[in-house]
Amino acid sequence: MKRSEHIPGKICDEKTMLQKIAVWRFQGRKIVFTNGCFDILHKGHMHVLNSCADLGYNVAVIVGLNTDASVKKLKGESRPVNNENDRALVLANLVCVDGIVLFDTDTPYDLIKNIQPDFLVKGGDYKANEIVGADIMQANGGSVVIVPYVNNYSTTAILERK
């Protein structure tokens, strides 16, 4: 099997992702969840994703990815720059990412509720009380991790510089 043949399998619907998570938990892996649009992948995104993977040797990193419709609603009609399939495929090619699941809602709250991750990770541009799903983590003994923000690295900032 070619190394690249397993990459599309990282992109799943929620039901399939929950099945994968059950296997990973059986294997003793901790589940790390982060989410976002990941429209133009940049240094700040990589910092967050690698920080997710660095939370332990035996972790599975799941990315909740906003659908195109969700991005448009959050960021405006000119976004996303890259469509959801392309964004998912780029993320799936990263060694630090084990799975991608798209969500079409304004927030990933229900996805977090269903996944019940051990760690919920967001970038430093968020405050703890602003993180969607933090209440779920507190109720279930999980941890919210805020990764330091990498200045001037956001898709919006990149587009504004053009």
C-alpha cells in the first residue's frame, strides 16, 4: 500500500469518526480535539495542530472542520478561499492529524458533546470563557488547553495584507 492511500480515510462523517474514536480509546489513546476553518493553512494553524499532537505520545488528534456554508456564515460571502474538500485533504496530509470531521453548524458544540475528548485545544486568540465546549470538558474531567497565539498569523490577516 502506498503511504498516501490511507490519507482519504482520515476524513470521516461523525458516525464513522465515533467508531474510530472507540477503537482508539480501546487502544488506550487519548482524544485531542480542535476545530476551525483552516482556510489558508499557515504557521499559526501548524502551531496549534502540532501542540495538539505534543499533548502525549499516545494521542489521536481530531480536527472539527467548518463546512463551506459554515465558513460563509462566520466569515462572509468571500470565504472560504479553499473549499471544504480541499481544506480537509490538506489537513489529512499532516502527520499530526489523525482524523477530520466536517460540521455544518455555527459551533462544534454538539460534535464535542458526542466525541467527549480528553483535551479541547484552541489558539491563544481565545479566552477560556469563550471556548465552545469548555463546559463539557469541565463536566467530564477533560482539559481545555489554550496554545499561545502566533502574532500576525491568521487567514484574515493574510488576506488583508494582499
